[in-house]
Amino acid sequence: MEWQMYIFAFLVGGAISMLGQLILDFTNFTPGHVLTGFVVAGGILGGLGVYPKLVEFAGAGATMPISSFGNALVQGAISEAERTGVIGVLTGMFELTSTGITAAIVFGFLIAVIFNPKG
């Protein structure tokens, strides 16, 4: 039954990606709008408890798209708020996601230094 997880991951990840491409093709939204929309949608679905079930069902198909970042922010805020109260909402969001944010900044800087971007 392990092979089914690969199929589910492919289908869910593909469906999320296809939705983003359809939004770009048939609306006037920019990639920034779509990116932000997916993060917000992932956060809302995570807060409602839907996204963790999707992750359990599809594995990497649900954790690789950017919508999982919104889910991670909300899950961190919820878990820290349960532990420390209201202030945990602010600190918990970044506790789970700080490694990814730091890696994006560091690697973005290194690539910019190495390849000398023109923009």
C-alpha cells in the first residue's frame, strides 16, 4: 500500500499546482497574488483542521506547495498559544517556520552574490 501514497501525493500536489496555474491563466492576478492567496488559504485550512488531514492523506503532495507554509504558521501559533497564552500566537508562528525563512534568506543572498543578478 506504500505505492498508493506516491499516487495520492502526485494527484494532490498536481491539483494544487494546476489550481494556481488556472488562476494565473484566467484571471488578472499576479504570481504574488496567487502566492499570498495560497499561504492564506493554507493558514485558514490549517486553522480549521482540514490541512493536517490533507497532509496525512497526501504526504509530500500537501507539504511541498506554498500552502503548507500558511498551515505551519497557524499550527505553530495554535500550539504555542495553548502552551503560553496570547503572546504565544506571535512567537509560535515563527518557531516552526524560522528555519525555512532563514534558509531562504541565506541561500537567496548566496545565489545573488555568486551570480550577480541584473535586476
